[in-house]
Amino acid sequence: MATLIDTPNGGPKREASRPRHPEKQARADSPILRKPDWIRVKAPVSKGYAETRAIVRSRGLHTVCEEAACPNIGECWDKKHATMMIMGDTCTRACAFCNVKTGLPGPLDASEPEHVAEAVAEMGLKHVVITSVDRDDLADGGAEHFAKVVRAIRAGSPETTIEILTPDFLRKDGAAEIVIDSKPDVFNHNLETAPRLYLTIRPGARYFHSLRLLEKVKERDPQMFTKSGIMVGLGEGREEVMQVMDDMRSAGIDFITIGQYLQPTRKHAPVDRFVHPDEFKSYETMARAKGFLMVSASPLTRSSHHAGEDFAKLKAARERLAKTAG
């Protein structure tokens, strides 16, 4: 099972020449733990799933739903919810948890913003999530391309609300400002895990840089919603999760997502433990007590899961808070 997931299109025979994760091939295999009943999902076979897949294919688009092997793809695509992944399918980073392909990406596709906008209009999306691979090879980390996609969607589907899930734009001065000024409705960037685990889980990133990115969004546009997420089950302690929550609140983050880490292949970081749903409920209670406007915490929570419904709840929560303050 692990070998097939870690193989590029073309099957296991081509693995030796084109491994999906070349930087992980020398690592010792880690056992993949049997999943508990509470995180098992059905294989995607619905008509809605097939229709969404056809639209994505016809526009030559990539989705993080497929590239990151998201367990919710069947449910989301059945509802015609898909998270578009721009700037190609190859990432310049090599995070230990991620199943997106690693390598040297190709040049940007100048027609991609228009193709994304056309797909959004064709699917009739009320809310769309746009994410990307990390593009450390680009001078601005792909910031202007992100902005072009946001503007193209605004032009083609003015009633659609837009959520972006961005890279950290590490060492790319001015990049964050370009994306913020394109005026998405939600700016999401995931912290992913506790700072203690960054060197092994997210070695190409810096915890406090990511935190500062989200803080900068609020400084530049106080009305823009900010969102961030973490995975649990990587070896973090409960106190560390609470500290990340506090750090997020200090940066003014409105919405936190907490989900179970699932190991894509034997070459990826192993699952330390499967967190019980009751513990997720406890995390949700703590996060709400700390002042987050919106919290999504469950084993299958992912950044883009139920994003449209959650955005409506997020707006309603801000309105209630404003009325209470008034």
C-alpha cells in the first residue's frame, strides 16, 4: 500500500527512476499503524465525485485533495467542493508529514488564474479554497500568482467568497503584502505542529516566522479573517497544543483547525498515536475558551474540510461578538 501511494503516475515499475519523494528514499521504513474505526472513510465512488474530477481534469488543474491524499476527498468532491492547488504539483520543500511531490517545479502557467476562475464558475462555488505548493525557487514565492488567481475569481464569480491557504513566503520580502492586498476573505496559513517538532516535521519552515505572517495579515487588514491549523498525533504534548493556541490568539487568529495526522507512506513521519475523539472535544472546548471565533477539531478535520459552511459560521460569530461589544 505504501509503495503505491509513494509512486508517481505510471505505477511501481517507474519508482526507481521517478520517486515521488526522492529525499525520503534513504529513510528507514516506519510501520503504518492500523487506523481505529473512528477515522475510517469510504472509497469515493459517487456521481458528484466523478463530475468534480472531470471538471478538474478538463481544466488541467491540480487539487490538494488528490496530491495530499486527503481522506475527505469523497465527501467533498461529491458536494463539488475542491481545494485548487496552484503553481504546479511539485513542492520545493520536503516536510516529513506531506504527500505532495518534492522536486524542482516547472515554470508558472500564465493561463492558470483564468483556468481556476473558469472552474470555480463552472462548479458554481459559493466558497472556494486556493492553496499551493511551496515555491522557494521564485523571487516572490509565487505571491503575485496567488494575487492573480484571487483577482481572476473575483472578476468571474464576484459573489464567491475566497479562502487562501498559503506557503510561509520565507525570506521573500514584500510577498505577504502582495497576497494580503489581493483581498481574499480568509487568509489561512498552517502552523502544522508544535515548535519543538519543527526540525523533524517541518524542517524548511520556522515557527515564529509563520506566526508573524498571520499577525502581519491582521496589521495590514484588521477585517480579514485569519485561520491556522495543526495536526496532532506527531508526538506533541497536551501542554504544547495549548501553547500553540495561546500563540495563535496572541497573533489575532480567528479560526483554528485541529486534525489527526495520518502517515501517507512508510517513508513519512510515523504516527505517534491516534487521538481519541473525546480528546478532540476537549481541545475544542479549550480553544473556544481562549477566544477563537471558530474551532474545528476532530480526527478528520482538515484545513479545507467544510470550508464554506465554516466560513458562514465564522462571519456569524464575528457579528455576534460585535453586537455583544456594542
